[in-house]
Amino acid sequence: MLNSKGYFITGTDTNVGKTVVTACLLTLYREQGIDTGVMKPIETGVDQECSSEANSDAKFLLTISGNGDPLEEICPIRLKPTAAPLQAARITGQTLDINLILENFHRLQAKHDQMLVEGIGGLLVPLTANYSVSDLIRDMNLPLIIVSRVSLGTLNHTLLTVKAAQETGVKIAGVILNHSKDRPLNEIELGQASLIQELSNVPVLGECPFIDSISVEHFNDKLVKKVEHWKI
């Protein structure tokens, strides 16, 4: 673990594997006995109750963490439309309260030894008209883990995200490549990690194995053995 008191996890795209990687980290730290709080500051496409782990990343991550923190702290803003936060807020006639997010973050931070915060979408996703995910990361003062696909196209997406982070003053801890298909990697995919490191000068911290579905039973001691070598 870096001397950072945690990480902010973003992705190069939607559905790239942020929740899977965050859950892997929570499982690893839980097995290591490290008290880790978790937060999903904003979630869209859910009801106010985040009624099931199957459709709520926040509720799923809270279950994986084993913590007793209230859902209202873990995910203070929950919006029904499946859209970027700014769009979802406008559709529902709301204005996102950034201070509410930060207040809950600091409350959780005070209760735990370290924090994992899963973002929404990518680095430049707008939360308000003049405040993006990158602004939130800076305000939380956490180093960034970038989750990226291992498949074709990941070089462009990853390098763009690295550049955006650097230009917005976000400290990058590294990249984790997520395996989204249950098959051996081809020659191109096997070379992605070394090329990303060479071209970005950012370390690849590890590769996340294929996980069949986001369900609690998959995040266990067997999984820990597959991710305990991550450079975190």
C-alpha cells in the first residue's frame, strides 16, 4: 500500500471493471486485516434504497467490505436515470451537492485506516457544469488507480486518461488491466501492459483475472491468491 491512506479508482470507459477491481482490493485488504472504508459517491441508474446488490455497485461494495457504515455515507447521491451525473441531475431537476459528498468522505475517512473510492465513469465525467470527477479526486487528495481493458483499443483509452490526469493535477498510482473475457490472452493483449508502461511512464500495478459475474461469492480467499501480487 502506498503511503496515501487509500486510492480513488477510475476507469478508461464505462463498464471497464472499476467495481470488480475495487471489490478485489477490498477483499485483499480484508484478508490482510487492513481496515478499509469504501465509497461510491454518486450512483446513477438506481433507486434511492439501492435495493439490491445486483443493481447497485454501492450496496455490493458495502457488502464486500464487511463494514457497518450506513449506505447514505457510502453513496450520498443516488439518481434514477442511467446517465452521467450532470445529465441525471438535470433530468430529475436536482443540483448535485459536492459538499455533501466531501463531508461523507471525510466522515468515513475518520472511521477507517484507509479509503477506496470508486468513481463514476471516467476522469472527465461532469458532476456539475463546472466540476468533474478529476476535481473530486483532487479535493479528496487520493492517488488514482486507472482501470483499463486489456483488449484492443486500450492503448488509446489508457494514454488519454493518463494525459487527462496529469493535465488536471491528479497523482497517478498506476494502471490495473481488467480481463473481461474467459479465454487466454492473445499476442496483442499480452503486450499491452509493457507498452502502457513504456509509453506513459506509469506503472501497471497488476492484471485483474476474469470474474464470471459480480456476486459476493466470487470475492474470497481463492481470489486473494490471484491478486496478492499486485504492486499496491
